[in-house]
Amino acid sequence: MTTPSHSMRRVIKVGTSLLRGSAGRPTAAVIADLAASLSRQRRQGETIALVTSGAVGLGCEALGLGQRPSEVVALQAAAAVGQGRLMALYQDAFAVRGLAVAQVLLTRGDLASRRRYQNACRTLEQLLDWGVVPVVNENDTLATDELRFGDNDTLSALVAVAIGADELVLLTDVDSLYSGDPRSDAEARPIEEVASLAELDSLQSVATGGGQWGTGGMTTKLISARIATSSGIRVRLADGRDPAVLDALLAGERVGTLFQPSPTPLPDRKGWLAHALLPKGSLQLDAGAERAITQKGASLLAVGVQAVVGDFERREAVRLLASDGRELGRGLASLSSMELRELMGSSGVEVVHRDQLVLTSR
């Protein structure tokens, strides 16, 4: 969604590893520095939305917990303690600079329903029109496992798509993407630019998991970059520990890693089908069906389905797989898994209409 008079729109994502702070730079100082940088951009006419982690970490700190809990209910309780503290820090830091903030808590289910996704888009759009900075976080206190993003990297990319952002900035505790894990690979080199989706996909093998306090890591940042760039959004990954780095990045300087947007971005609905939905099952296709959907833009028919995996109802999302297991695309099923198992191999029976189908391997 875009506005007619389109100023620069950025989504800034701040990770847990930054917001836990350090002995020399506590969380309040990190947020104050962030507010100072983003307030300057707002005064220059930019539109800013913030996606933040940190509720669980602040909750653990308030409760005196030495490490992040592993049980879901304990994580949710820690988030409940920390979320208010986190928003108070943001509110205070932006208020002294004359800006209002708004708390926006989302679960995967809010974006997996087309109607709720559109409602979320409209709410974010209204806040931005009012000059308010949305501070978006996953609703950790209520989200069940199947409705969790699991990391705010993915959430930040979906928010960027929802508001039609020009740029997504992922602030983390490393200075750029590397060709290997710099902690264990002496040959690892920083990567300044990722020019295409194909190049991005080839980097998945070098990604590493998150640290003790974060749930992301480089793997989820690459997934986030793929979601955003395939929707025509530029992505910047940079070190958020030094306020000067963010200021340089916002001024247009080349710092960190730049992911170039796709020259053929997915339209809004196709992007939603590809990235916001949670697939409930998978359909394995034969070679003829694979050619029909990837080369001819055809709908998927039951005659081309070789196997049905999982249980799903009509209008629920499914993954479309090649015979070798590669994901070809995603779509909304016209039939339930039970109906499809009975009709599999039938000619003339439509399983996924082409308007409800998006290719995810390009």
C-alpha cells in the first residue's frame, strides 16, 4: 500500500542482541540513540516504522533470570513483564523529541488471514498518516507455536511489504553479511552487495543460527531479505551497536550489506500468498503439472498431483512441490486434503486456480 505523495519509507528492525544492551550501554541508552537518529529522519520528511525485539530480554532482566527460559509459557510470561517496560522506554525516548509512538502487537494469524492482513495495513497506514511511529512487535504473550513468526526478522519484512516501504534496515550485532561464519572461519569475508534473488538463495548455506538471547541469526535475516527484495524493497543489514553506523546508513552511505530489490517485484496479493500465509500441507506434482504452472501460467489440476501431504481444508494454503521435493510455489487449495485424495488423478478438476497461486522459485 502506498500514498500518492510518496516520501521515503523505511522499516527499521532492532534485534534482541542490541536491546539487551551491555554494561557500558544499557537498553535505555540504545533506545535513546535510536530515537535520536530516527527523529532526525522524520524531521526530513521520511516515514519510519520500527520493528523491535527485546520484550522477553527486558522481562528476564526485571525478573532476575540468568538466561532466557526454554518453556513457551515462561517466555510468554517474561514477555508480558517486559513489553510494558520496552514501550515505556520507546515512549520516553521519542516524546522528548516531539514524536508519538504506537504499540502494534501482531501474531502470524493476523497476517495469514487476508482480511486481518488488510486491517493491519490500514491501521499502520493511519498511524503513519498521523506522523506516529509504529513500534511493532510479535505478540509473544499470546502467540501459540503455530501462530508465531519465531523471529522479528520475518515480521519486519512483512511489515515492510504491508506499508509499501522503500527500504528495510536490519540492525544487528555484526557489521555485515559474511561469506562464512567469521567467528570460526578465518577466510570469511564481508559481502557488500547481494545483487539478485539467485545470489541471495546461494548464500543460505553460509547462514548461522542465533545467539543465546536472540531467536534470529543470519538464516532468518536472509529469509527476511528474500521476502522484502522479492516485493521490490531494498534491504540494508548493518551493525546497530554504533549509532554512527545507523546515521551513516540513513544518510545513504554504503555501510554493511546491501540487498538489491527484484526488478520484477511480486504484486501485493501474490506477495501475501508467498510469504504471509502458513502452509497447512504440500502437494507433489508430476513433470507435466510442473511445466503447466511454471511455464504456461496455468492452474493446477488434480490429474497432475502425485501425492498429498498433511491435512487441510478448502481455501487453506499449500506448498506445491516438484517431484524431487523442491518448492515451486504456494497457493490456496480449492479442495480439502480429503477431497483431493479421492479425486487425485482426475482430469478437469481444479486444485489451485492460477489467480490463487504464486511461484516461489524463480
